[in-house]
Amino acid sequence: MTLFILSPLQEEKMAQCLHQAGLRKTMPRLALAHLLFAAKTTPRHVTAESLFEEAKSANICVSQATIYNTLNQFRDAGLLREVVVDHNGGHYFDTNLEAHHHFYIEEEARLIDVPHTQVALGHLPPPPQGYALDSVDITLRIKSKT
């Protein structure tokens, strides 16, 4: 099996991304950052399982634990946004950090971004005393008409 290797330019670009987020440069982080962020043309929604399969296909030798830990570290550092679609393991990591919502296609277990300007919110209740509203994340569950 051939190991995944970043070009010097790719490695430098990913190292800068990690450094700006306050994360140490490690080979697993660099390789996973490359998979997640190298093609910034469209936002990505990945699960730990789908990223693990993508890493295997790219000959990146990492454990599932490393994938989970790295995704959580990237989320905590503000590089990814976590989207929970259900509490039975339906956790996605989103590379789009802009304010937006999602359609969740249940049959496909797939997320599609919805611009926040396309969702009109009515009256929101005030938060309990001592708390402030941080954000509103809406996931619209959809399925095919047939």
C-alpha cells in the first residue's frame, strides 16, 4: 500500500490552517485537513465514518479513533461546524462556517445547505435568566415524494 503524501505546498497550506487554529502540526491532522479543506469549491458534510472511508481510499493510515478525535479538535478550533441530525449517531461535520441551515434527506442520510436568508424566523422565546441566545440551527427533514 502506498502511503498518502502531501506536496510541500499542500503541507505548508494545511500547516498554516492548523497553526491559525492553534493546533499542532501532525501528519494525521495534515492529511485529514487536506481531505476536508483542499477543495474549497463546495461545502462538505462528512461523518467520521465517511471520512474514515475516504482516508482509506486515499491511502491515509489512521484509526477511527484518530478520525473522531481530529474532527472534534477541528470543531473545537472553529475549523468545522457540527450538525446533529439525531441523537443515535447522526453527527455530521460541515466545512461551511457561514450562517446557514440544512435540508436533511433521510433516505440518503445527506445534508444540503440552505442559506439563512431563505428561512424566516418568527418570535423566539427569551432565554432563561443568565443565558444569551448563541445561535439557531434548523434542520429541515425531507424525503422523496414517491
